[in-house]
Amino acid sequence: MGNLSLSEWIRILEINGFNTFSFEKVREAFPNTSEQNLSNSLYRLNVKKRIVSVYKGFYVIIPPQYAAKGIVAPTYYIDQLMRYIGKAYYISLLNAAELHGAAHQRSQRFSVMTIYPSANVSKAKNNILDWIYRKEIPEKFLQTKNSETGIIRFSNPELTAIDLIQYEKHIGGLSRAATVLEELVEETDFSKVSNDLLDYTSVSAIQRLGFILENILEQKQQASILYKQLLNYGKRLNYVPLSTRSVNRNVEKDIRWKIDINTEIETDDL
């Protein structure tokens, strides 16, 4: 590419509104430069906090507002990254809850829900992204929002609530999930939990969510609506443990939700 340096090429990308690029694009732009020399140049720009590698072969141009820390918020690049990877996705769990206004429990990591197969992503490359995998993405239950660089996709309040229970191990347990739900229920409408949504989740997660809504958060009305939706779904309810990590067996049972209450759940004061 003439006498243009890699740094100048990146600057031109930035001027033209591009905030990310791949190693493949660099090779196309500099066909006469060896891969090793290109990698060395990219490494130097990374050290100078001009760019950051957030995924193998994928780089983000660090904008001025993030230059001091050298860490770029995932909302700045996640949509472009997932298009590069070629997978559907949505922002989930605590990060989705925060987008709905439930920001009491901030996460140190950024939860990205996507589809199998799982990628072999090194935490050394990007220890901020927490990858969670499911068979399919429930597109009908996602919302979009403008970000600094385009749009981001995230779960709606009801899917967020279900995910918080189904994937509670990713956020630190059921007590933390219940604390977030205490704020999130201001946005949820469980009459929207149709069979279409239940097809994407486990019945046991709905049982646990219903139990927590009714008995821990005292959201009787919301719990009753969810229970009605669950009955309409037509699946037989079997007893399931409240916590899958506890081995307590001789425990109190909740007859309505078919829950073995084998752990205590406490919410933080908001």
C-alpha cells in the first residue's frame, strides 16, 4: 500500500468510521510485508495502547475516551466482533440486567450468550468476555439499542430473568441472581413468557425462578402469572433442587413449584 505505514492505515480506517479490523484485512492491505513483521507492528501498537486485540486476529482501535486505561468497553465492539466470528449473540445476565436499569450488581466480566460449538478462547487474550453457549438464540426475545459504534443486542427483561436463574453459576449463585431480580422485576411482564420462550429454556429454571419470585422476593402476582404460563405449557413438573450445588436431601419441599429447598437465598440490601 504505497509508503503508508500500518499506523497511518489504521488512522485512515478511523477517519472513515471504522473502529475495528482483522488481521486478514491487514494482510490484504500490506501484501508485500511478511506476517511476522505485521504481527510485530501490531504488537508495538498494542503496547502503545493505540489498538487492542480482543479476540484472535481481531483488533479494536482504542478511541480517546478509553486511551488512558487501554481497556475498551465491550459494548464498543461486541457487535462487530460477533459479525467477524459469524455467530448470533446477545448480551446477557448482569450486563443485560444493567441495560434494563438493574445496575446494583455490577459485573467484572461481560456476558456474551452465543451458540455452540464453543470457541477455544484464551482468557489471556480477553479476560473481560465471559462466553456462554446455548443451542439456539431466541431472536424474538431480544432487544436492540444504539451504542457508540452501532447497535448492540441484549435479552429482554423476561429472558434476562430466566437466564439469571438458568446460568446462575456464571454470576456467583442464586443469592446474587435474586438480588438482581429484585430490581429487574420492575421491568418484567411474565405474561410475555409464551410457549415460544419456554421452548428455549429448561422447565426447572422456570420452577426455580417462580419459587424465588414468590417466596424470596414476595412478588406474588408476578409469580402467579408465571405459574399460569408454566401450566399452559403442559409439561409435567418434577421435583428439582433449588440449588444444583447442594447435596442436602432431607429438606423442606415447595409443593406448588415442586422445589426441594436445599439452600438459603438471601438478597443484598439495595
